[in-house]
Amino acid sequence: MFTQIQPAPRIHFLPPPLPPDYPLLRRHCTPLLNHRRSRTSFRRLRVSNCLNGEGGNASCSQESEESTAGREDGVRRAYPYHEIEPKWQRYWEETKTFRTPDEIDMSKPKFYVLDMFPYPSGAGLHVGHPLGYTATDILARLRRMQGFNVLHPMGWDAFGLPAEQYAIETGTHPKVTTIKNIDRFRSQLKLLGFSYDWDREISTTDTEYYKWTQWIFLQLLKRGLAYQAEVPVNWCPALGTVLANEEVVDGVSERGGHPVIRKPMRQWMLKITAYADRLLEDLNDLDWPESVKEMQRNWIGRSEGAEMQFSVVDIESDLKVTVYTTRPDTIFGATYLVLAPEHVLLSAIVSDAQRKDVEEYREVASRKSDLERTELQKEKTGVFSGCYATNPANGVSIPIWVADYVLGSYGTGAIMAVPAHDTRDHEFALKYNIPICGVVNPENGSLDYFEKAFSGDGTMINSSSTTSGLDINGLSSKDAASRVIEWLEKTGNGMKKVNYKLRDWLFARQRYWGEPIPVIFNDRGECEPISEAELPLTLPELDDFTPTGTGEPPLAKALSWVETIDPTTGGSARRETNTMPQWAGSCWYYLRFMDPKNSNALVDKEKEMYWSPVDVYVGGAEHAVLHLLYARFWHKVLYDIGVVSTKEPFQCVINQGIILGEVQYLAFRDSDGNLVSADVVNDTGNFSQESIPEEKVVKSGDYFVMKDNPNIRLIARAHKMSKSRGNVVNPDDVVLQYGADSLRLYEMFMGPFRDSKTWSTSGIDGVHRFLARVWRLVVGLPSADGKFKSGTVDFEGEPSIEQLRCLHRCINKVTEEIEATRFNTGISAMMEFTNAAYKWEKLPKSIVEEFILLLSPYAPHMAEELWSRLGHSTSLAYEPFPKVNPAYLKESTVILPVQINGKTRGTIQVEKTCTEEDAFELASLDSKLSKFLSGKSIKKRIFVPGKILNIIVLEAPKVKVSQR
């Protein structure tokens, strides 16, 4: 469970201080203040005086007692969110307000907005999760009000390792745990008022859902895109099981700390590499963050180069090592080869003298992940194979080394090392005293290749051989590369090659809690797909989810399920006991939301053609590569077989920022216990840390310091929310104290949606006060017992031009900012409007109604309640969203600078059509300007309409006073 935050002390919210001539006070006043004042407004004045330090302590104390009278919990709330939020959540659920009908008017525009659906963990939501959900909800509510058909569903990516681990530890079936977790997540999301169509809710663990996941696998199998191969996996001998990458930390199992090795096992693979070019090319047409597209381009890693062969020396058989390089121009600079520890030829070419060292090195390398092996900052390690190969360009014998910075899964699993022109090769060559030969001269002069590698282009040097007939000296790098490839193909030593970093997708897990793979193996060991009519192939019930200890998955224990009949021959057969990875169900769920109850097809063609693609897809940047890439791959396969009508699943992807835990302030003490400034702390000293409460901290310039000792600089840091750090904030607690609308508003107000932000529970106060001001603007002040009346204040008159201008500026800003997902500045615009409205003498109902509609996507509970109190009998969810009238955005007045004898002395506000005479008259009446004109003769006036008024006056002659 998440660490629960301690509830903050209950705050008695009071209205802000009000000036005595506050217009709304005058509007509701009783005869005690003027002829229209009321008892309520008189109380409001007393509260105002109390907050301003007037009226004496006794009256303030009495007011505080009266404000909590009649309340069961003794709490005076800023507005009754605890009553209105459950009320409207019940209404939305009972009336299915946000249900998208199966049969819709397809002539209307559509808007499909989707969250990356969550894995329902046992800990539930923390306040970081609703950030993206609130944004998509605001967009969905806006589009409904703009007349769109909106599809805004929610579901659960519910297969996964945590539930199975819990089952192993407790014996609780993963299904039971998953259902419980889903129920908790659902209740938390409903508590926040999100407008999901819950009738379309899906879970990847539902048999009617994974029936179609299995169907997609069969289509992949039919087209040769699913196959089996021996692939290295993380094998833990002590635990007797295969581990996922996230279960391996520094070469040992996360559970128990046992050694983990890389062991080849039969695995299912999906041939995503067959779609590499299309996955790369189609990125260009997507409205995605450029950083995400670049990450996918790098992951696919298309490169053009050459494959070339190096003959192994002193081996009886004619063995050749094939290498791939993107720099064929540097072939004369290759002074050694490097093979990956898992290279298939290694055992055949290693010398007897070096075999023991090589095997030990391979054993160590097998415990490292690919990420660890290719880390640029790590020290390069390797071992000599005892064997040599011939460089085909110059006939020189060069050593063959084994090093883990080369991966068997990339290219050919072997490289020609050119230390003068590759940083990694350079580090390796210096460490093991391998020759370095420069062959590319920079355009700006020569270089000491022993000092550092030069990886750029230039002019070729030291690159000719009469033996091979290859001469590229003096050519540019680009021309030299083309010449080398021509020579390779002509001599049979190699060829031009396009390569990809992208590897085929490992699509099997040795786990129970996943989709069964719908194939059988006959008595000859051949793989056969099961009939589509037999789908879904459901998981068998198991009581024991522990690993088998043999490497076989837990499903192997379900013998009655595993052993089956081959429908073709009638002979015995066995089911596949591996299951699909968690990625499988999340690859296509966006399609099922379009047609979740269809038992005859994955999705109805007409519905798919209407709703595809997803218009806005919101989620974390951590899914920028794998999930999005896998989903795009499956979508393209489905496009090829006619299931979907678009080439891409998600037209627009938006990554929300991360919400970090609250800022922690750290001070340092030396060995004597004295506080020392953080800027003098170093690694060699003996310093201890201690946490400093926020109230003892103050910001000084770019740093935080101790309030009572500014010379002590502190470290301020915030971390991503996690249970292990104990900095998780439960949204349920926030809703209890402030209400769901305040939480929604605060998450949007914290800063730009795409940026990372630091959580501050105290920061919610500001948006909570704003909502309270909106409430009082419409409903009025509470009575003595803290309760609000059931209706609204009295509204008066038709809107003035200035009020309409103020409203339409707000409409324009809020609409633009929602469209651009700049939610924080949209909130600021509504705050500015509210400030202006509090100053108006009269508050027209039509203005209030339009503003409530503007507020509703952000704070739907309050907006619904106020809308109802304004006399409307139905929800505002489908009311037309206010439209800006451009005429009201044009300002009719300007601020005109006024100069006296060329020096600016002040400004006046004039109509844009103001004449010179009118401007002069206004300037003459202005209290600041008139003193410069009084008693002076006007020599000249210079007037530029809308720009400036310059008045030239004659100065009175100075009178000389004679001295006697």
C-alpha cells in the first residue's frame, strides 16, 4: 500500500478581506449600511473587519464560534464540495451521462481521446496518475460541448508480473488480486469525476478480450511473422526460473540475490524487423513530440554501410568472420576484430592456449544485460582469442578479440575495430596496446590519433594497397565509402548492406498470468495453430504458481490442460506452456474500445472506419519506444489484412510531465555537529544529513538557506513518487480535504502540462480559494452556521459592453489554452475574470452562465451544481461551449502618452477615434497633467491619433530680484 500522508489540520476557510465599499456588499446590503443591505452581508462585513484586525478579539471569537455552529464535524468549508461531488457523481452514473451509444450520428465530427490504460497495482493511484487523466477529461468535456461525438473510455492492462509474484508469496490466485485492484482503481477514478464511458470498460484478462489477442497471434503466425528461436534469457539456477529484465539487478535476482546467467531457451519471436522501414517512414506524418519520434528512429536504428569478410588465419577449415560497418571508408585503419562473447564462431576459432580465459570471460559476460554491456561510460574489457584474421584491403593479419561491448544481436555480432576513428575502439586499443592507424585526415589539419579518436569525415590517407588493388587515398570519406563497396562486391569480399538496431520481438514469458499461446505441438514436435473456432484458449486453474525448477513455465504443471489431441491426426499433442508478454494486450486495446461487446469480430469495420485513428493519446514518456512501437507494428499488420483502415493507430501523442514528491530540504553537519553550508560539503569530509522543515527554509537568490542563518545553504531535491521513498500522496486524502475539483484544478495549474512539476499539498489552497470565490460569487455568503442557501444571489440587468469584453476575453483565452493543452494559463484567465466580476456593481445572469460553462471542463462538479441552481433541469455536459465574439476582443480605447515640452508627464485613456481637441481637454482635466498647464500659454500642440499628444507651452519669464 502507498504510504499515507498525514491529514493536514482542518482549516476554517473565511472569505478574503473586503473593502467597505465592495460593490457586492452594496448590492445585498441591509438598512444598517445602506437602504439595500441584508443581514447576511452585514455578517460578511463583520467577518471582513475581523480578518482585517478590526472589531476586537471578542467579536472575532464569537464569529468563529457561530461559523461552526450546526455542523456535525465542526468544520467550516469554503464551499460544500463534500455534498455536491458525490451528488453529481451519482447523477452521472445513474443517467449514464457520458455513455457513447453504439449507434451514433456519423455525420457529426468525432473525437477519440485515450489515456494509456494503467496496470492496476495493489497500491492504487497516487496524485501523479490523475495528471494525464484530468487533461484528457478536460479535452473530452470540451469536445462534447462543441458538438463532437466523443469516445473517452477506460480499461485495465491487467496481466503482469506483480500479481503472479503475489500469488507465489501468498497463494492468492492472480485473478482474485487483479479484480480487487481493478475495483480500487475504478472507485478512485470515479471519485475524481472523470467522464469515462464505463460501459466500454475492458480488461486484458477477460477471456472475451484475449480471445482476440490470440486471434491476432494466429494471423501473425499465418504470415510468417511469428516464429520460434533459441534466445538467451535471464536464468536463475537457484530459483529455477526465468526472470524478467526488471527482476535482475546487477547480475543477481532481485528476490534473494542469486546469480543470474544468460541461457539460450526456445522462445516465440515476432518479426517486427519486417516492418522496420514502414515504422520509420510513417513517423513523419504523425503529430507526436519530436523527441519521441527521434527515440523511435534511434531504436529502429537504420544505417547504411557494408558487410565484409575477414578470413581466419591458421584454421584448417575455411572460416570467415563477417562484420558490418557504417564506415567502409576506414577499412585500412582496422587493426583488430572484436567478436561478441556469444558469437557462433567463437568456440571454433579460439586457440587452446586462450580457451580457458575466453570461457571465463563468456561466463562473466552472460550475467550482464545488454544495457550494462553497451554503457559508454563503463571501462572496456576483453580477452584475446589467440587467433588472427586477414584484412582483405591490405592483407595484414590482425588479432581477433572478444569483448562484451559488441552484442551478438546487432549486425553480425562482430566488428572491425578502427581505434583511430571510433572512441570505444580507441579506449580498448590503448588499454590492450593494440596498434592505432589513422586513415582519415580532418579538413582543418592533421590530428594526433593516439591522443583521441577522430570520428568525423575528412580526406583519406594511408589507404592504398598494390596487393588488393584498392586505392582510396585523397578521396573524401563519402566517395571512399562508395569506392570500397564497389571493390568489395567486385572481389567477392562483401557487399552494400542496410542494417537495423531493431531486433525481433521476444514474445514469450515463462509465467502463468498471461494469455495462453494458441498452438499445439504434435507427436513429431511440429507446431500447429489451434482452430480460430476454439478461441479463446483459456488459462487452466492452478493452485501452485511457483516455478517448476526445470525452466519450464508453471503451466507445465497443468497436465490435463497441457496434454491434448492433435485434431488433424488424432494423435497425442501438447499445448504451448509459455504465455504472451504483458505488451500483447496493450497493443490493440484502443480498437476494442470502439466495439467492446462484439463477439464475432475484433472490431466492426464501419465503427473502426469512423473512430480511427485515436485523435489524442496521452501517457508517460517512458512508453515512447516499446509500447508505441509494438502497437504500431500490430496495427500495420492489421492494416495489411484489412482489419483497420488507417496506417497508424495514434495521430497525436502527448506526454505529460512527471509529478515529483514534495521538496525535501537537507542540511549538513560536520563531525562536531555544527551546521555547514552545502556549497562547502565534499566527498572526503565526514558529514551527516538531516531534513529541515519547510517553515525553517527561505529562498535566497537561486538557493535555499536556513531562515535563521542565511549563511547555511541547503540542498533542495524532489524525487519521483514511489512507495519505496515514502513520498507518495494518496488522491483520496486530498479529495477528502479539498474536494475533487480542487485536485483537478491544482494538477492543471501546477505548471505546463508537458513539464515535470513538484507536488505541494499546501499549493492546493490557492485553487481551492479560487473555487470558493466562484461559489460565493454565484451562491452568496454562508449563514451563521456555515451553511449556504440552496439558490443563488440576485442577478441584475443586461451585460454592459465592458462586461461582455471581459467575458469574451476569457472565452477566447480558455478555449485557446485547452486546445493547446496549456491548461494552467486557461485557469489564470478564469481567475482574472473572477477578480473583475467581484468589482462589478451588477452581475448579469447571462454572463454568469457563460462563465460556468467555461469552468465546467476543469471543475465539473461545481459547474453542474451552479448550473442547476441557475434554473437548468439537465446536465451541462452537452450544452454548447461558449464561442468568442471577435467584436468584443477589439479594444475601443487606448492609453495615450502626454508630453509637455517633449517630456512625458502622464497618460490619459481616450477613445480610438478621439480628436485632438478632446484629447487636449482630457489632459487639461487630468489632476497630474493640469499642474503643468495651469497658467501657461499654449504655443503648439502635436497630436498623433492613438500614439501621442505633445503640448508645447511658453514658460513664464523668470523675474530677477535685485539685492540691496
